[in-house]
Amino acid sequence: MRPVAPLPRSLSVRRLASALAVLALIASPAKAALAAAAAPAYVVSGQIAGPDGSWDYASFDPAHHRLYVSRGDGVMAVDVDSGAVTPHLTAGQHTHEPLVLPGGDLLLVTNGASNLARVVKTVDGSTAAEIPATKPDGAVFDPASGLVVTSSGSGLATVIDPAAKTATGQISVAPGQSLEFPAVDGQGGVFDNVESLGEIVRLDLKARTVLARYRLAGCEEPGGLAYIPGADVLISACQNGVAEVVSAKTGVVVASLAIGKGPDAVIWDGVRRLAFIPCGKDGVLDVIAPGGGADAAVVEVVKTEAGARTGAVDPETGKLYLPTARFGPAPAAGGKPPMVPGSFHILVVSPQG
């Protein structure tokens, strides 16, 4: 869990920057069409209460309309149709990723403290398998190979066959370094941020090796990562208030966008062709129209709350779900501000129009 500051920055300059970005988009007919496609405004429309405690990544199962949020000691589930909350679907040890496997009947839950990726049944949270993995953190399913790739804080990526419920190997990406969230292009390309080195790596699952390293010169501690189909680019969210738009083929940075500070995810809505970066330090959600990559732009800045740094999107409704909590003042001696008891909640951010 990243440190979170409770004081959001002023949005006036950001809103002006967003307006200028939209004006730049409409400088040509093609860009005008892009701006129109990115037109829906987003607002915080509600919140869902949950038990206190830490949190990390979230995922959404469109087949069953369920949201999953990784908590420090397990996984929380929400039926978004009925609003029913299952506070503790399954137990875990420093859980990070509740990855929905194809069909929605199984989750792969990464447990960093116990070096396990657990496959659990979504109907009751019972364990279907426990798979050894080195400090697993983020995880992604690759539809081209049918495999899951987990990142880790040790620089190793574990490759898992979810059908066989077994690990099939590891890739030594950057020993001793911190890998963050992996992403796939749907055609066998697998990418991951190396947070501690400020780079993106492209992995070969068959050869179990690193194919390429893309240096992100203007990016500090890249965390969230998403592949944008059609544009064939990656969007990497950096802790220093920058999102780098990178060619997936060449590694060239084709655009650099100003965003909020403290992001930990890039959420891709393929239906509306918008990317969302929740920034927990500044308490904002940056909305990005990727265009063809080089003309990507921040088209809206939504005021959320400090701490909201990860999330998931419902592709049917376009609603985003961002877990967070309220915080007291930081200790005088330094360190993280304490969480206010009873304040954990999930923000619901909805498109308007």
C-alpha cells in the first residue's frame, strides 16, 4: 500500500489544462471526432461502505456484475446490481490482485506474504488450488496463451496455467527490483513496469525471457500500466505526476501527459475508449482519450478523494469503483497518516450523458 497524503491539490490549473487539451484535440476533424467520443462527464455518484483495513487492486466481473477488492487479509466482493457486500469472501495474507479468470467462476488471488497465488471459487470463496509464486503482486490473464503472469517485488514474474492450476515457470526480469502491474496486448505480448528502474519490459512467455526494455526517462516509479488496442500503445502512470504513452512495438515515448500524483493503476474502458488514472495523493481521477497515441490527451479531471489510487470499471455501465478511506493528520515524526476508523468506502464514479 502506498503512502497517501490527505490534502488534494487545487484543480483550477488542471481544469484549464484539460480545457486546453480538448481545444487541441478539436484542431482537426479527426481530433474533433475523438473529443466528441470522449465527451461524457464523470461525477462521483455514490459510495459503498466496507470494513476497515488496507486495500490494493480491484477487478470487475462483467459476467456476474461483481466487483472484487483486494484487502490486506483477503478479498471483498460487491454485487453491483443489488448492492450486497460480502466483506470477506476469502482469506489471504497481504493480498494484492483479485484476478477474475475467464467465465467469472474463479478468482486468482495473489498473496504476497505467503508466496502463493490462490485459485478460489467466487460462489463461496473456497480454495480450489494453491500455487507457489514468489511474492506475487499484480497479475494479468493472457488470452493468446491462456496463461496468467504475476509480477513481484523480487524482480521475478511467475507464469501460471490457470486451467491446470499450476506454475509453469518464472521469468527473471530484474532480480532484486520491484515489478508492478503487468498488461497484455491480447496477441501474446506481455508488458510490465519495473517500478524501481523506471522502465517497461516486454516479455516472451514461450522463451521465458525479456524481449525488450523501454526506458522511461521522465517517469519516476511507474506503477499502473494498460495496453490500448487500436493505438498499439501502453499508458504507464508515474508517481511524479506524469503518464507516459509508449509505443508497444518500439518503446518510443510518443506522448507525455500531466496527471495527478500518487497513481497506482491505469483502468482501460474499451467500450468508451477512455483510460482512467486514479491519483491517490492528489485525490483526482484523470480521464484520458488515447486517440492514436501521439495525440493522447487528458480530457477531464474528476475530483475524487485522497487515497483513491486503484479501481475497476464496469464495461456495461461505464461506472468506475475506487476504494479509499479518510485519513487523519500525519504523525509529527513522519510516516503515514492514520486511517479514520469506520471510513473505508468505495467511490462510485459514473458517466453523465
